[in-house]
Amino acid sequence: MSKIIYKITPDVNHYRTIFPDNESLCDPDLWKPDCQSKESTLLNFCAHYNEDTKTPLGDFSSINLLGLAIRDTVANELAEIFEASGELLPFTVGNDYWYYYNVTQEIKGLLDANNSTFLVPTLKIGLQKATFHSNKLPKHSCIFKMPEDRYEGTYILDSRSGDKDIIKNLFCAVKGHKFKGLIFEEIARFD
């Protein structure tokens, strides 16, 4: 069975985005992904929907343009998948409950940075074409970040080698439940 690596991003072109109400929480440094816990700074805050657009609310959204927000019903349904690779930090938008998903699982050495292509090659920013070390692939489906791309992207490994992998597979869960607002971009396939 093939293993596929997808890059996941919120679909900001078709679904509404979210911004913190507190100006101090809009500082991009607070949202920089680094596989460290953000529970001490990004927990139980209030936010608002982008009102400059008529786009609908999705099940996933972008929070402060840097983070992944997950509607409470989706986070509850898929909690086991999300919590295996990160932390779900609650916040509110009016009367709606959401979670900021902070990925804490990193996989070092998976990306072959020397043979990958970046938008800014000297700084390794903006991964364009990825080359991976197949011997470093995780054994099971998971969500992860990589230091070799400066933790910019959020990736999932879609492995279907057994029932456990299918049950704990974000791609299968999102497609199976028909949740909206998350884009899966295939960047590598291993047969």
C-alpha cells in the first residue's frame, strides 16, 4: 500500500478566517510554529470572524493567518487524531467554540533539504518541491512539522497499511465525514 505525504492548509479562499480580539494576540511571533506548547499564551481567548467577506464558515479555518482553527464538533470527533500529534487549545468566537491546533510532533531528517526546492533557497523558506528520505518515514499515519522547512508547513502522512492507520488517518477522517475548509496538497508518494 502506498504512503502519501500531504501538506495541509486552511482554505482561506472559500471559507471565512478568524482573528483574535486582543491586539496583543495578533503578534505573529506568538503563532510561529516550532513544535513547542503554546498552552501558556494561546488558551481561552476570544476572537471574531472576518466580516470583510461573504464566504461561509468551514469546519476548519485560519486563525490570525498563521494557525489552524478547528470547529468544536470536528475537534471532538477527531480528538484522538489531533491529540496524538499536538494540542487543541480552546477559544471562543461569540457563542461558537473553536480550537487552535498547535502541532507539537516534529520529524527531523525526513526532508532532504539539499535536494528540495525553496522559494528563498538560502533561508529554506517556501518549500516548492519536496524530496524526502524514504527510510525516515513514520511507520503510522500522523500529523507533523519539519525543522528543515523552518516548521512552515503542516504535513500528514497518509498510511493505510492496517485498520489502525486508517482510523488514525486525518485524510480519511476529513474525507469520510465530509468536513469543509481544509486543503490537502499531495507532495510525495511512496509505493
